[in-house]
Amino acid sequence: MATTTRMRVSSSTQVFHRVGAAGDLPQTDVGTSDSSAQGLGGTTDFQLEGDEGITYVTGGWVQDTTEIALSHASALNGDATIGATGFVHIKNTGFTSSAKTTAVAAGSYITIGLGETPAFATAGFSLNAGEAICLHGLGAASDRLSQIACDSSVAATYVEVVYVVSSE
């Protein structure tokens, strides 16, 4: 029997209205009826490796407001090429340290930049506290840890990363 290592990624997004408490009515979240905002999300399934031999690299660090490439995060052991069949999972834990006992300030976020010289203003996105993203199928200009950068809106946010380097 042939064994492959595959990955299933799914995302789900819900748009809703938060109705504030009033009188004896508690605060309530109500899904939008706007058809353009319903059914957001998707699922994919793809092969990472043609066998079961796969190595995951994990690391976490406290990110400050200074932009660094992921390759410079001491927890990730230098630069690596993710490649066409690898992935990188980045999570803003929402805490100030690996102990995960102190939450970051409300409204804080980390920013991820992509590209040869990561530029947050033109090629970046933000992850709020507790939010994560799994990037896969990255192109040649953004598939190295040195081409993915991170900073934080506050002095200390604990960031976790898991990645797999493509071997195919």
C-alpha cells in the first residue's frame, strides 16, 4: 500500500452583527443575511510528500515592534526554502510570552510581510491575537524564511511557527 503525506486546509469566515444588550435582552450575535457575505471560506487537500517521511520544524519567540525576517528568529534555526509542496503556519498566540499567562493588549496584532524585501505596506497582512494562517504553494519570491518578515504592534507578542520544507 502506497503511503503519502497530505495536508487538508480549511477556512471558515462568518460575518455577523453584534446586537448590544438592552433591557432584558442579552448581547446577541446575529448572522448577516447579505448573500455576498455568506459561504466565505474553502477547503483544499494536497500532497506534501510522496512517502511518510516528513520533518516539521517548530519554533516560537517574543516579537517586538522591530521587523525581522523569520530566518532571523533564533527559534527557527536560520533560513530555509519552504518550496512548492511545503508550508509555513504562523500564529499570533495573543500572549506576551511562551508561558501564555499574560494576554497582549486589546487590539494588538502582528504584521507579516512577504517578498524578496518584505514590505508590509505593499505585500503584507495582519494577524490579530489568537489568529493564525497556513501558507502553502508559495512562489519563488516569497518561499524562503528570509522572505517572510514579522513585526508586532506592541512591545511583546509571542509568535509560533511550524513549517515543512519541500523535498519534491
